[in-house]
Amino acid sequence: MTPAIRIAGVTKRFRSLQALAGVDLEVAQGEFFGLLGPNGAGKTTLISSLSGLARPDSGTLEVMGHDVVRDYRAARMSLGVVPQELVFDPFFSVREMLVLQSGYFGLKKNDDWIDEILHHLDLTPKANANMRMLSGGMKRRALVAQALVHRPPVIVLDEPTAGVDVELRQGLWAFIRKLNQDGHTIVLTTHYLEEAETLCGRIAMLKAGRIVALDTTANLLQRFASHLLQVKLAAPVALPPLLAARVLREVDGGLEFGFEHFDDVADILAGVRAAGGSIVDMALGKPDMEQVFVGIMNQN
Amino acid sequence: MEGFKTLLYKECLRFWKVGFQTVLSPVLTAVLYLLIFGHVLEDHVQPFPGVNYTAFLVPGLVMMTVLQNAFANSSSSLIQSKITGNIVFVLLPPISYREFYAAYVIAAVLRGAMCGAGVLLAALPFVSFDIAQPGWIVAFTLIGGAFLGSLGVIAGIWADKFDQLAAFQNFLIMPLTMLSGVFYSIHSLPAFWQGVSHFNPFFFMIDGFRYGFFGVSDVSPWTSIGVVLTCFVVLAVVTLQMLARGYKLRA
């Protein structure tokens, strides 16, 4: 099956900044895919290159098999993008804006779908309100509505929940999940790593314009350890090298160890005590995406 | 094609929604020019034989209004969209750069023509004249409007802030318009300045447009239409090249 997105050897430089340094990536149709990375990692540049807002220096990008440069009309018809910035046109109401956006994509009579999108995004009561009159969260949802107006098979959401309150965020994700279940491919960038962990089946992590990790969410979560042991000490101690190598990070004056089997817990605790450490608190846990993210970024 | 039609409709709707600012204000400004300059100079200046000054002034003011508003429409729309960021709404859809250009320029011509028609209608109670050759009026309105609409697209894309656009408007468009013979016949100027005027494309637009009203002009309307058409084609090619390359629009 044709991949929803195929990116091959894409580079992009802005003066001295290498924004993308050779990105290769494929996203299959129907995936809920996460694109993570710190600020400046190249996520938005990659999305911009995919949507035609930026032109890569080299490499190719395809959406549903359509090259975004040579076959840009078909590629853009297949892609809906929710931009990161909270932008709107102050001249128009929500409905006017959606009707115009439909027209840009060649759709004349799109009222039924527009009504459905407005309903799912809780925007029906504001359909005839000017965009200026909407709250930040509503403007964000209006942006989502705009991206969906031409029913694109591939939807890219660039930090769509920034500034959206918890209740509305859940409603938004329920709708996006439904779209994914209906067959739409979703690509998500977010700084809320728990969102990516919950929603995405596969995740790519970008750093300095390169993909530094690409795997299923489950595999990424087990990359450093299956389990975690957090130990708080009365005072810092020097651990022997073998034990120090098991420390994933230091948290709030304590140490976080990774381990595979629960039998290892006794060995770790014994090692800490042998090094002269006095344990004042401890907790067991599972790694989350934030820990994986920090670990991968530090490794690279 | 639907994308182009929608973008054109949106550009027209945009200026129509703020019609007091975009249509009525320029008409009022031009009528004030007409009343004041006409009153002061009516008995002192007769630019063409048999044509009084107020009647002479009307076509110049109409064309000046057409040109200034055509420029203002495309330039202000683009810079507003760029600065607020909503330009992405027209860059993400499958609209070609040619359709993009055509939509912005045609909307600019329509606003210019609407403002020009408004000035003409508002002037009718104060002057009476026969229109000698309406074909020239239509031709210069369309080509002159498209010329300034293109220039507006260039300025709107090039400018990164409103200050730069204001500089473009006040240091280029305004002097070229005011020194183009709107208020005088260039035959009243010293020979040197008459020569300089022939390097100002706005002069040919005003002069040719005026020919449509009176059947007399400073230079042949064929010369004027040739100059204006050439300038427009050059500007259109430059603008299309900018759009094709995505200059300041697509990173």
C-alpha cells in the first residue's frame, strides 16, 4: 500500500542553521504517528516542507504517493495541516472562513460536512461569530476545522492542544481519534509527551534536524528499562561504576535506576547501602515518554 | 479554477466588508480635491482649449483613485495576511501561483474601478462633459489597475512590516501619482520637467485615460497604451517570478 507520507533524504538550511539534516521517514496509511523533538529540532520545518510552506534544499516528500512539488495539487488535496501559530482572518466569521477554505480546495457545496465539523469541535454556537470574538481555545479548534474541511486522508497537527483547556482537549482528541478510526492518517507534534504516549502508535524523535529515534511507542518506552526504581538518599554518595551505570537520571536529590527484573531491586538497594548511602524514600514505577524522550535527547 | 474563484471572491469580500475605509473614504478625498482645486484654479487655468479646469481635473482624480486603490488593495491584503500569519490559508490549498496572482490583481482592479466610478459619480453634479472615447477609459482602467495591482503584490510580499509598505506608498506611489499630470497638463511645465514626466509611467496612464474623456491629450493615446502595457507586462513577469519562487512566502 502506498505510504501516507514518504520523506527521503530531506535537507533544509536557513543560513547557518541546518534545520533538516537528511530526514528519511515513512508513515503508513491509518497510523497515528507522533513527531517529537525539542524546540528547533526541525519538526515544523519538516511539516512546512511537506505542506509546501517551505522548499527543501534536497530530497523528496510525498503525500499519498503524490510528490509535494511536481504533483502539488494532489498532494495538498490529500493533506490537512493545523498550523502551530494561532492564526485567523479577522474579516470573517467561523462559517465564512470554512466556506472559503472549502472553495480554495475546489469544494462548492460543503455545508453538511462543515456543520458536522462544527458540531464535533463544539463550535456550532459560534459558527456565525467573527474569528476575533473567539477565545484562544476556540480559535485553535477553528484551525482544526479548517484543516479538515476538504476531508484530507492525511492530517498533520502541529501542537494542536497548546492553550486548549483539559475538557476541550479531551473533546478534540476524541474527534481526532474518531477520524483515525475512520481511516485518516494522523501525524502529531506536541510538547505534551503524555499525549503522544497515549495516542500515537509510532513515534519519531527529531534532534538538530535528524531523526534520532523511530519506533513503536511500546518499544520506545522499554528502550532504557522495563521498570524504574527511584531512591532518595539522606546525602549524596559515590556509587561503584557498575551501579552508577544503571542510574538513568537524578531527580529531586534522588537517583532513578532502570532494571528489567524485580530480583534486581534487592541488588541495587544493597549496592547503594554498601556505598554508604542512607535511603530515606523509594518508589517503583514504569518509564514514561518524558523519561524516554530525555534519555534519547541526552544520548544524542 | 474553483480555488482561484474563491480567492478572488474572498479578496473582494475583504475590501467590501470595510467599504467605508476602502471605497467611500478615497471617493470623499478625491471629491475634496476636486472642490478645492477646482474652486481655486477654475478661472486661472485652461489646460486644453475648450476644457475648463474642473472638467480637466475629474479624469485625473478618477484615474489617480483607481491606481492608488488598486495598489492599496493587493498590498494591504498581503501584508496583513503575512503579519497576522493567515497567509497560510491561501498557501496550503492547491492554488497555483498564477491563480494566486490573478485573484489578487483582479480584486485590485475591481476595487480601483469601483472607487474610480464612485469619484466620477460624485463629480457629476459639479461638472458636465461628454465622454469622447469610452474604450480608452476602460482600457486604461483595466491595464493601469492591473499595473498597480501587480505593484501592490510585489510591495505586499516584499515588505516585512507596515512601515516598509508605507515607505513604498509614500516615497514611490504617491510622488509618481502626484507628478503625473493629475492636476496639470505637462505642457504647462518647463521643457526639462516635461522630459522627466515621460519617464513616469503614471503620466501615460493619466494622460491616456483623460484622452478617453476629451479626445485630446499631451501624447498620443497609442503611445500611452503601449508604454502602460509594456510596464504592466514587465511587472507581471517580475511578480509571477517572485510567486513562482515563493519569495518571502514559501521559506
